[in-house]
Amino acid sequence: MFTNSIDMKHALSAFEQIFIVSMTDANGIITFVNDNFCEVSKYNPSELLGQPHKLLNSNFHPPAMFKQMWETIREGEHWQGDVKNRAKDGTEYWLDLKIVPFADQGGAIYQYLAIGSDITKRKQHESQLDQTVENLRDIENALDESSIVAITDEKGVITYVNTKFCEISKYNREELIGKTHRVINSRHHSKHFFKNMWDTIKQGKVWKGEVKNRAKDGSEYWMNTTIVPYLNEDGSPHHFISIRTDITDRVKAESELAKRTEQLATAHDEAIRANLVKSQFLANMSHELRTPLNAIIGYSEMLKEEADEIGETVFSDDLGKISSAGNHLLALINDILDISKIEAGKMELFVEPCSLQEIVQDVLTTIRPLVSAKGNHLTTNIDLTGFITVDSMKLRQILINLLSNANKFTDAGGDIAFTVYRETRGNQPGYTFLVEDTGIGMTVEHLGKLFEPFTQADASMTRKYGGTGLGLAISQRFSQLMGGIITVKSSLQKGTAFYCWIPDML
């Protein structure tokens, strides 16, 4: 190959410049290293010569590898492999190493030539590639464990399905591979649905949607589906991967909820219609009853006056009872008429500026005789002048109801307090009418149904105190119609406080 010693010298020089070279004696003691060896190991020649290669051992390889290497080269055969060494500064590097034994004429080996090339970067790339492959395997395993996965070619022919796909579709792999997804088509979706899907993924875009499929046994199931295209360099897809999750239970629950909601809406509408019919019936009946009842009250009062004039006290007392009972019945009918109008949405407001002091005085004029007759005590804290814009008739009715209730449920000799003061709520000026008593009070359970029509806090109260349970319900509705509200605080056997706030409806 080389014709003279000069060619040989030049070849060896080029060899040394390219490769990492070292020589050892028969015992593995270093006798020569080139500059490349020193550069990669970070040792100078004086630190290497006379030392074994153990100086560079990274402890990465098992002893068995070095044992096999020595057995090979001592038999006169060359050895080749990848070796990881440690440099003087602690850094590690990889060599693609070849060791060639030299023998004398008698066949005895007297030295070894080690020729290497630095493959550290290649090993790093391989390690990164191995890590990437491992990550991909982890992702694949995670997908297989958590999702229903299928891969198709560009024409939609199935090339891979995982175990979960087979489990939910009831098909085995052999029945699916080579087929299209038409094999699980439920015929639930329109052709336009699938055309839109294909138009999307053929453009290299991800498609997401919910798909209803049919299994081999005819059962149907819903999939939340994501289809991702794999693209060529020109952007055209060559494969598609579909990742699905089973949402059958969720879709069934949503369907049941929709049906239930529809049923409830129908029942609600029917209840509203029934309540409207009831309210209209009560309103009509109340109106029809008031006409003859007014006549009964009127005639009984006329007859009572005549009986008083002629001294027939027995008749006069009975006629007085008829008149009283008639007025009580008329009040009940008026309450029924009011609540019916409210529920039917026919209650009207007549708002006008009114003297608040006059309204309060009218109410007190009505209430004081009732309080005195029962032996209770009424105190007031009212120092107001000016006007309030409100439906004065409804405000009077609210206050009379609250004060009458306080008197009714307070035993003889009890205290009732009536306080009126200005209060602004939500930037809306208004007035609070506070009625406090020392009566029987209520429990938390009783308070929960206090403002329901035809209901009293306790059924036993109806037997003891009478009433229909409409007064507070009407008062609350009237206050709400005027933009106000009634709230209550109570303690059993200690008394009750009603707070009625009414805004100034300017």
C-alpha cells in the first residue's frame, strides 16, 4: 500500500490526527498516547504513561465486559466495542474502541494498540432517542389504559385497534383490521355529519365530536371522539388516529334529565293553570257571595234598630249576633277575594301621595278598641310628618293585619309596641313599620310556613284563636306588590316582631 517510509510516516501522522490512539505493553501499562487521547481525557502524557487504563474507568461497565475483552486480545484476536471513560475533570465520554494485539515471531503478544473515535454526541443522541421512544411507549400505554384507540390509513381502513376498542365494540381484532368504521355505524347520524368530519380531517385539521356507534351484539354506545391526522410533508394526511372515551352513561343521564325537565315543565304549567282556575273560581264565588251577604247584614242592622226602638232586647241581641257573624264572614270573603286576585295577577295598585301620619292614626283608631277590649297595652313610637307615595288602602290593611295578629296572639295584659321609622334599603328611601308583641311566639318550623295562604303556624292555633291564615299571606303579597317586604323574628313563649318595610314609590 505504502511504497516508501515517507508515505508510511505521512499515513501514520494522518492516522494520529483523526483517531484517539494509545499503546500498552503486554500487562496493559500505557506506553504511548497521542494528542487526541490527552485532549479527550484531560490528562497530559506524563500522567498517563506508566499507568493502566483503569485510571480512566468510569465504573459504568460490568467487570465481565473487561474480562471478556482481555480474554479476546490475549488470544491474539482484536476486540471492538463502545467504552465509557471518565476524564480527569470528572466528565464522561464515549469511545468507539478497537484493540489490536501485536505478537513477536514466536507468537507471544508484547503490546496492544487501541484505536478509538469520540462518539459521545452520538451516544447522547441515542440516549435522547431512547428516552423519546420510552416516552412514546408510556403515552401509548396510557392511551391504551384510559382510552379507546384506533388507527386508520388515509382511506379510513382500520390498521390498529386497542383492547378497549374490541371490548366496547364486541368485535375481535381480526374482524376490525382491514375494515372501515362503517362496521360500527349506528345509522344515528346523517351523511352530512360524516361528510363534515371527513372534510375536516382531510384538510389536516383535528375533528372533535360525539358519535353514537353500534356494537356487534346490536347494543348502542356513545363516544366522545377526537380524530388527529398524521401529515405528509405536503400537508396531506397519511394516517388518522382516533381517541375515544365512553360517554354512554352521561348521554343517557342527560336524556333522562331532559325528559324529566320536560315532565316537570308540563306539570308546572298544569299547576299554574289549575291555580289560575282555582283563583278565578274563588274570585267569582266571593263576588257572588258578597251581594246576598251584604243584604243579610243590612237587613239585620235595620231590624236591630227597630227592635231597639220598640224595646225587644231579645230580638235585638240575636240580630246583633247575626250582623256580627255576617261582618266576620264578609271579612273572610274579602280576604279570599284579595288572595285570589293576587294569585290571578289581577290585583291593581292605586299609588298616590298620602299623609303617613293620617294613615297611622286611622290604623290606631281601628286597633286601640280591640287592644283595650282584650286588656292588652299598646305603646307607640311615631314622630313622622310629610307624605309617602304608596297605595294607602293596602298599607292600612297590612298594618291592621299585623297589629290585629299581635293582639290576637298576646294573652290579656300583654304588651304590644308599634314603631315607625325611616329606613333606606338599596338606595331606595322608605319606612319600616315594626310591630312587637309579648305573645306566644313561634318556633323556626312555624316561621317557615308563616306566609303560606290558608295556613297557620300551628293547627292548634286555628282551634284556639280562629282565622283562615290569609291575613299574613295577603300582607306579604301587598308589601311585595309595592316593592317592600315583611320579615319576622320570634321566640317561642317570648313574643314576635314583624318588620314591614315599604319604599316611597315616587
